[in-house]
Amino acid sequence: MDITLSRASLLQAVQRCQSIVEKRHTVPILANVLLKAGQQLEITATDLEVGIRSKAEANIKTTGDITVSARKLFDIIKELDPEQDVTLESGDTFVAIRSGSSRFRLSSLAASEYPSISEEENSSGIRIKSTQLSEMIAATSFAMSNDETRKYLTGTLFEVDSNQMLRLVTTDGHRLALSETGLEEQANASQCIVPRKAVMEIRKLCDETDEEVMLYLGERQIRLEAGSNVLTSKLIDARFPVYQDVIPEGNPGHASVARAEFDQVLRRSMIVANEFTHDIRLNFSDNGLDISAHNTEQEEAEEHLAADYSGQEVTIGFNGRYLRDALGAMHSASLHMELKDELSPVLIYAEDYPQARYVIMPMRI
């Protein structure tokens, strides 16, 4: 292999792939990326669960393939002169890197030993704007669970229903986040649970382009095609909870609150809240919203916030961090809360963007 390409193109492709590579792995070759020179330079990385292929335009003098340390290659390319092109030349057990007056030689492993990334056929394809998919992930990813004993909660449910709605749902058992959008083209009804790492990598790729992307939902794999990049990931083989049963309907209490001011009050109140449970007390009445917190050292915080509330007076306890996470995922000036009593879940959504909804279970305080 003997190729020359711009430093910017190489850095961008290597950076995309480098984030897939596991820092610690028992299989040495998985710390490497696969460089394959054909009509273009194709760089591949995988951790056996998630894989990515990124292409870059290059002057191909000699075709070939080789693997090299992802971290070292990225660190070297990052430090090279941005104005100088980069030449990669492979030997039997090394890769030579030249740029301007810089010369490097990295050890390599044979490309034949690198795991192949297979792509599942007959999966359902969805065309969607990259910005839209990124926003849906941003609106829901914070509610994925970290509890590995309940693996099915550590990812995001991607669902296409019979009404041609794409829906992303996450829950950790204490809260639920949902974002949905209508599809412009016909797509087969399907659903799958996508692991956290793949979800975050999908968002990164969507943030790098303003164009539409193709998302394929299969029985064992999800695949994203975004520009010159193709990301594939295995799915979590489990059944997602029936989330529809968790979303409350017909809650009699309705409150409208300024989002930014509510978040500021919560942030201040949590300074004296219990550092483990982050419990906050909310009192809804005709006078507005009273927010309070206390801890075992008898420290307290109390604050009043203007709110438009209709319904019976009710006092509910919440984990303040869960509330702030939901508020942080919204971008509107005001939010709407639907509540019933101190033991029932509350439904929260932005008044000008009801496509994203959040359900939070109350706490006993």
C-alpha cells in the first residue's frame, strides 16, 4: 500500500474510527484500525459489537491493506502540519508515515486477521434528516440506564409503527423519555434496542453532516449510512418494557412554568438537597409553584416560582436531577406538566414541541 492524501481528510476519517476502538481489549488487533487502499482509502474499526467504515479520497499509487494502532495513528496525524499532505506506505510488519520533514514508523498486524464487519440484509430502511435524528437522540439518551443487570434498559428503543412514526424511547425504571417524528417515506414497522455506545456514535455522525442519512433497522443489527461513513451495531437481544403503559393520560392537574427559571431554582435548591437522593419537594397551588429542599443537617431551601396551575393543590417529591435532565433536553421557553397526586407519575413536555415527552416517577419524602 502506498497512498497520499490531505492531512485533514485522514484526520477526520481516523478520528471517526478511533472513538469505536476500545482502550483496553484482550484481543490485540482490536486496538488497531484497518487501512484498505482500493479506489479510495477505507478505514475500519470495530470492537466486535459496533463497527464503522469511513472513506477518504486519496492518491492511490499502490493498493493494499494493513492494520495499525488507532491511538498512535490518530495522535501522530493530529500533530502533523495541517498544510502538508500525508503519505502512508506499508511493509510486511510496519506502516511508514511521511509528511513534510516528519517521518514515523509504526508496527502493524496483518489485515487478514482483522474481524470482518457484516451487514444484515433485508432490514427496514428509513430516510431522515441528520439534524432531526440527532435532536431525537439528544432528547432521550440521558434516560438510558447504567444498570448492567437489566441490559434491556441500557440502550434506546428505535421503533417504527404502522402509522409511519419513528419513535425513540429510553427508561431507567424511574423516568422515561420519548421523542417521535413522522416519516415522509413508507417504512416497515419494526423495533429494536440499540446499545448506548452505538446510539452516541450515531449522534456524532449525524452532527457531522447536514444531509439526510439512511437508517436500517434489522432483527440483529442496526446500520447508519451518513455520507462516506457506515456504522453498524449489534442489538440488545431482549424485550423492551411496554412503555405505553407508563405514560399517564388524563392527569387532572396542569401547570405551565418558565423552563429556564424553573431550572435555575432547582439548581439552587439542590445545593442543600440530600446529596444521594437529590430529593426536591414541589407544591402546586393557585398561587403558583413552591420549591423546597432539606437535608439531614437541618439545612433548607425554599423558593417561589410563578406558574399557571389548574387543579387541586398537590405536593410531590422528585429526584431533582431527573427533573433537571428533562429540562436540559428541552429548548423551549416554557414547559407543561400534567400531574395527579403525590404517588402518580408526572408527564412533562415543551408546550411548543409535544413530540418529546418525559415521565418521572415521584419520590416519597
